Amino acid sequence: MNHKLELDFVEYNLAAFLDACFKLVQQGKKAIKLRPFNQFAASFANKASVNGMQAKFYSVKEDCEIPPPKNVELCSEDIMTDATILFIPDAKTLSSHLLVYLDLKSGSIIAPITQYYYKNKPLFLISIPKSGTHLLYQLVEAFGYEPGIICPDHPSPGTWYCIEYSNSHTSARDFFIDTVRRSPFGNRHHPFPRSPAIFIYRNPLDILVSEAHYYHQDGKTLFHGYLSKKSFEERLLTLINDPWLLGSIRDRVGNFVAWLDFQNVIPISFEELVGPNGGGSIQHQTLLIWSMQLKLHIPGNPRDFGDKVFNKRSPTFHEGRIGSHAKYFTNKAYEKFYELPQDFMTLLGYDFDHRNNPRGISKRADEFRRRPLIYSESDFENTPILIERYYNGHNIVKYKGLYYGIPCSLGDLRLELQEESFLKTLVSDKELTELKQKIVLRRYVPSYAWKFLRCLKRLHKRLGLI
């Protein structure tokens, strides 16, 4: 038995599965389950036999949709094999089945590429300040996501973004209350509900230590002068509960706690992710990363990803260790911390004796590791959304993936009732900023000059200049 965990994804066709299986056999993985045993699995088993593949195939009794042939042996679900091949083309069903392997200790899994494959969806990152943001960035880029950072109107699949602006420290209240109040259509067209997100949290006691080491440094924060003349203990006490500027650690962390309850969010703890370089364990790190691979449909080996996470060269890196409060907290600091309501510690799973267990992992870590991802199925692509009124004589409406500039002289035009030929006469673009430029140009630039500029832009594109 090969004791290496590996996940792979292939196109849903016989050639791709046969090629992947042949590679398994070459690695010495010859005992292979075929799940579920359906017509596609039967075709695969027959083709593998014809090709002389030196593998022993098994099918699980409980999920046999058709009787297996002679070269496939019936077995129970708990029989260990070197690998499992999943013949499940439906994204939802596949995701549910992948979570069966959360506690797999060894072996390989091959599954089909679906619309939930990591390269087919954007990813959003959320982090409490000083909770291991650099670890999160390192991990997702090791997974293969490209950094997009600022989310455009149409985020690219296989790319990670911040929920808002250019940093990942977006509090739930800011996004779901303030931004909704300022956005058209209640911000329901934002891609977040239909995409996966990862939220990293950390023991607030260790967050405080990291804050006290960082926030007073010139150039690191705008408010560094507020703390720069204080001793380390004075900074720590101020950061625990400051009535004048920074609020309490309960306030700062509490602004993010609601992210834990969203079903499309994967909560991960610093203590699990940091691994042995930060005082954690390979076991917890591997379990966490493996669960993320299964949920996000990411190929690879969790140990390989874990080796790439810890980066001391990060500009915000201090010490990156679990339980640093045991080294830096004074009795006075502990007393002031425990004077705060401890509801936020309970919600994060850190409601235990920290003095006797400074390196403890969140009580909720296993709950979050086992929780499936669930995406919103609401789709507003075919719903006209009014983005802005009276922009240079135009109303701007988003519809079917495009922004349209509708002359105000046409009144409240219902785009869903218009012919495609009419829509093509309206100024439009995939990006809002580009549309606004076009509206300005059309209004203030003579028509012959406008045509010249369009021809020039097409020429530049052909020459690769833009």
C-alpha cells in the first residue's frame, strides 16, 4: 500500500481516465476501486482489460448501478485499496462524494473535472489582521491560483481576489451592511455568494501579541504614532481594550466572526495551517490542506503544499508561532483580557484554559473541516440591474454580462424586452469604467474622430500594443 495522499482531476472521457489509471499502475498502485459502478465505469473496466492493464479493480456493493463484469470484484466500502476512481460528472454530487475521503490516510483519488474544479471558479480570501494572511496567500498560490487581488466586474476563474479593494481584511459588517447600502441592487449581483471563499482566523491572544510587535512601527500603519511611545506591555494593554481609537480585541475580531457562518466560506485556523515551522503539527496541517483540496477540487499532494506555506520573507511576518501569548502576556494583560466578554472566544472555538494549553487548536476546527461548501444558485445574468442614473445623459444598466449606456431620452427602457439587434446599437462594454469612457467619447468627440479612435484601437490590438 502506498502511504501518500494524492488527488487528481481529468476530463470526463475514457482516454483521460485510462491514461490516469495507467500512471497509477506504473507507481505500483494496482488495487483500484471504481465508484460508482455505472455504465461509464463498465466501459472503462472493459477498455482497461482489452489494453492489458495490470490492475485489480473493485466495485463497492452499495453503489453498483449495474452488475460488474468478471474482471471487477465486489467489495465493501471499508476495504482499503491503493486508489479510487470516481465516475461522477455532476459537480454537486462529486463534491459530496469527495468529502467521504476527508479522513483518508493514504491512497490516490482520480475524479472528473467539473464546473467546481478550482480553475473554473474565482476564489475570495478573507483574513483577520495578524491572523496569518501571508500563510493564506502562500497556500492558494501554491494550489495554483493566480493573484487577481482587486475584484473586477467579471472575476476570472482560477484567480484569487479580495472581497473589496486591495486587501483581504474585509469585515463581514462592512461588506454585508455598509457596502449593500451603497450598492445598486443590494449588491446581490456580487460574485461572492456563487464562489468559494477562504477565511483564516487565529487565537486572539496571539493576534494581540502580533499587533503589539507590529502596529507601532513607522510606516507599518497610519496610526503607528498612537502606539510608538509606549512599552510593549503598554501597547498590549492598549490593544486589549482601547476606548479612544482602536476599540477592544473583541471589537476588532468580532467584526469578522460572522464569516464563519457562510456556507460558501471555508474557515481555516492559523494553528492548523502553520505546520511544524510555527509550532504546529504536520498532522493537523495535512488534514486541513487535504480537506481544502477535496472541497475546492485541487489536484496534488497536501504535504507538498504544506512545505510551501511558511514564508519568513513576508513584509508583515513577525514570528509566526502558535501560543506566543504564553511568552509575552503578563498577569496584568491576562486579567484585562478576561475582563472582556468571552463570547467571541467561544464562537472562534478558543474557550479553553490558555495558560495550561497555550498551543491549543480551535474546538471548532474539525467542524469546519467537515463542513461542505454550498454555493448560491441565484443567477442575475438575465436580470437588468440599474447601476447608475444620468451619467452624461445615459442610464447605465447591467444585463447579460454587459454594461449598457441607455440615452436618457429613451426613458426607462426594459432591456429584457428588446431585440438583440437593438441592443447592439447601444454603447456597451464588459467593464463599467470602459463603458463610461465610451459614453464620454461619444458625447464630446465628433463622430468621424470617434470612428478613427476605434480603428486605431483595433490596430493596436492586432499589433499587440494593448
